[in-house]
Amino acid sequence: MRYDPPRFLDQGETALSVEFGDTVDPEINARVLALDAALRHDPPAGVCETTPSYRALLVQYEPLEIDRATLVRDITMRLTHDDAATPTERRCWTIPCCYDPALAEDIVEAAQTLGQTVESLARLHAGGDYRAYMYGFAPGWCYLGGLPTALAMPRRLTPRGVTPTGAVLIGGGLSLIGANPMPTGWYVIGRTPEKLFSSRRQPNFLIAPGDRIRFEAIDTTRFAALETRAAQGETLARCESA
Amino acid sequence: MRAAVLIRTAGPGVTVQDAGRFGYARFGVTPAGPMDLAAFRTATCAVGANAAIEISLGGLTLESVNAPLAIAIAGGGFDLRLDGHRLPPACRLSLPPGAALTIRAGEWGAWAYLAIGGRFDLPPTLGALATHARSGLGPKPLAAGDRLTIIDPAPAPGAADALQASWLTQDAAPIRVMPGPQDDYFSPEALARFFETPWRLGARSDRMAYALEGPPIAQARGRDIVSDGAAMGAIQIPGSGAPFVLMADRQPTGGYPKIATVIGADLGRLAQKRPGDIISFQRVTLEEAVAARRALFSALTVGPQQMALHRDMTTEALLAGNLVGGVISATDEPSR
């Protein structure tokens, strides 16, 4: 469901959640990102940080500098009602991904659960056209919509162990790239040699919410070669305007 | 000029924190930063530091390696000793080389901050020194044998002061919260139960979240929300019905409905609770939350009351003399 106008919900006296809907939906997410871009371009005094998610923008503010009514007015002024006219700077990334069970630790288990072969799962995942909705959970963990419905599966009831660096995961009807190792309830069905997060590189994070993502299947030999190049600071993912 | 401190012992969960790593929540990065911002600011402002060592119930012993250092400590009611001589739980003093400063869990409180005048010689990560151990960002948790180098150390104070402030005292008043943002996921009965229940702080509480034990709070809608951004103090209710309060090391987004959010003025008070402590919540309006914030921040700007530990007392006199009683009372009057 889409909220128009958006709902303004207090999260304590220092944060306002601007909700545009209650579902994972590219149009709702586009409105979140449009407001985020407008607030970053021209931030009202007292706004500290904005955090976009699937369907809401969390606006953290200092209430001793800007009162809630003024903040709501300033946000409302920045809302673009004609979404089609919103120039969102979407880029398209092609990200190398190895689906070989030697690196994709859970792909055999996931394929069995889905009634797929490892090859068909990999082919379906690599054929998807994904939208980076948001980051969450841990640094550089980027949630992707657009997973083929044949690959939708519930998350594990209990988390698996720590993921490998650059894990590509599926769970709950979404895909996910997990930059840093973390325990998770999702299934590791691939691995990318690309560093999606590095505190030593500018930009620290390659993908922005709203970007399009495609995966390019690579074998273990190519993975090893690309991983060496990534370690030397090279960006492997190809980027073009979407 | 450089100085250094040597960590002799450190319990689990002793970390370096600055105000926090802001601006990167959009990339999944947790701000971290102090659990008790008011105590952190008291310690750092007292000696002109931008970061502090956050001490857990596990405690810490350190010494200055080569020069007297300006030190300030503030937090819960911790047990502080300088070479065995007892200090008040919040104080500013000169730490002479070789003397052991020990900070252990005391009568109440869960966190204390030790600030050293000057700057830690540590590289910032994404612009901040805050430690987020779970994701490996920032300095590693401190351990015995670690040396922290101090750049441009501040001159050590001649006399020692006790620091006294309302926000550094134990306070059993309810924790104030604003309902929402997802209080509409709960029935009026469940909301009433949340506010009526004396919650017990669970053992599985840490810098990430404080777990509350009590009767389960049922969700009326029986499903999770689509994940959204989560502020410190947000109280999530998962399917089990057991609430947990998101703290400094929280994930930047959460997928459980948030029944209420702890107001900024009470986050530090909540942080200072220990497992087993009883916590009740009181509903306040936005206006009341802002007024409480203004009052606390104004008081923080004025700073704590500084009381000489003893007339003409220096750290040397403290170490040489037998003035323990006077130190505890933190007044100019001799005491027994």
C-alpha cells in the first residue's frame, strides 16, 4: 500500500520516520530516495542524518535546533509529487559472481530446497535484473529486489555461521550482497571478488540505493584472478548509466 | 609531544569511543559511540578530549608510561582506586607515571568513561574513532598490554577534583519513552501492559541491545514490518513478544515493530542499568521529551560541580598521605 501524502511518525524526539508505503516496491522506494536526495542537496538546519530504507526515510534531527512542525513543513516542501519527473541518478553495475559450490557455500542446499539444480539456480540468479533497495544489518550489506520468483525461499530459522567476504545471498524473496563476514539466516549462493565496501578507498561504498545490479557468472579460476586485482585496489564491477 | 598509557588489565567490552560514526547509516554502518552520552561528555569536556575509554562492568587498570596525564572519569557508581587509594566515582586528577589507576564495577551503573587530555594516536575509520566490535570498525577492544599513545597531552591538573552532577547519580525514576513509531501494531491492552510492567533487564544485554524480561507483548497484526531505519532507544517487539531496546551498537535498520522509543535525556540512565535491575517505562509527549532534552543539555553545557577532593590536595599528596576518608567525602572538611 502506498501512502500519499507520506506518514510522519515520531521515533523519539530526535527522529522522524517518513513512510511512503508498507511494501517492498520500486515506486515507493523511488519516492524515499527522491526525498533523501532533496534533503541531502538542501538540508534544513538541524537535520543530522537521513537513512533511506525500502519504504521509509528516517530523518534524524536536533529538536533544539529545529522543531518538529518546521521540519515537517520543510520536508513537505521537498516532496516531489510527480515521480515520473524525478531525475534519479540510477546507475547499472555488472558484478562478477562465482556460483561454484567450492565458494558458494550453501548453493547445493538452497538448490535442493528450491527443487532446482545448482546450474539452474545459478542461471536464474545471474539472469535477474536487480534493484539495490537499501543497506542494512552491517556495513556494505546491500539488499536487492528483483529476485526471480522461482528462487524465493524462507530464511533459515537459526542463523548459519559467518559468511565469506563478498557473499551473494538469497532469502525471503530477496537477494543480498554481504560485504563483510557476518552470521546470517540467508543462503550463500555465490561470491563476488569485488570489494563493495572498503574504508581505505574512495568511494567507500560502490553501490548507491536505487542502482540497478546485474551479475556476471565467473568460474573459480577467474574469481582467483579478479580477487588478486581487487586486493591491489582495482574496481572490478562495470558501471554505466541505467 | 607524546605520552602513553599502558593497559594492565581490561575486562571484556572495554573500548575506545568518540561521539559516534555518523553519516554512514545509509550504508549499513552503525554509529556506535558512547552508551551514556552525558557521562562521556562530562569526562571528555573536563580534560579537553574528543574520545574516551568506555569501561564495562569488566573493569580496567591502566598506568601512565612516561608523563603525568590529565585524566577525568565519569559514569556510574564505579569503584576507582589510585594505587589502592579510593577516589570518588567521578573525578579529575593528574595520573603520575607508574601509579595504577583501577576502575571496577561499584555500587551501581554499567559504564564509565575515562578521558585523557589530548588526542589518541589512532587512525579514524570513516571519520570516527568509535569502536563497533561486531563489524570490526574502529579500534579493537582494549586488552592487557595495549599501549595508547596520546598526542599533544594536556597539562596535568595540580589538584584533584570530584565531579558532581545530577546525571552522574543513581536514579530509580521510570525511563521516559514516546510511543511509536509502530505502536499501532499493538492492541490497547498490549500497550497498557507494556507501560504497567516492571521489566527486568536480561543477562543478554550489551552495547547492541538491552533485553527486557517480563510478560510477552503480543503483536496485533501478527507479522513483522518491512525493515526501516532504527534510532538508539527504539524498543522493538519481535515475534516472541520479549522487548529489546536498541542501543549504541544496534543494526542501523530493523524489521520488528517499534512500540516506543526512549527519549534522549533518559538513554544514558537506561544504559547504566545492570542485568537484574527493574525498569519501568513512562509515556511522555514530544514536548516533554524536548523539554527534558533542553534541561539536560543546558546542564551539560554548564558542566558538573567541581569539588576539591581535599584542600591543597595533589595527586602526590594523595598517593603519599593517608587521606582515604577525605577523598571519599569529597569535601574540604576533614572527615573520618
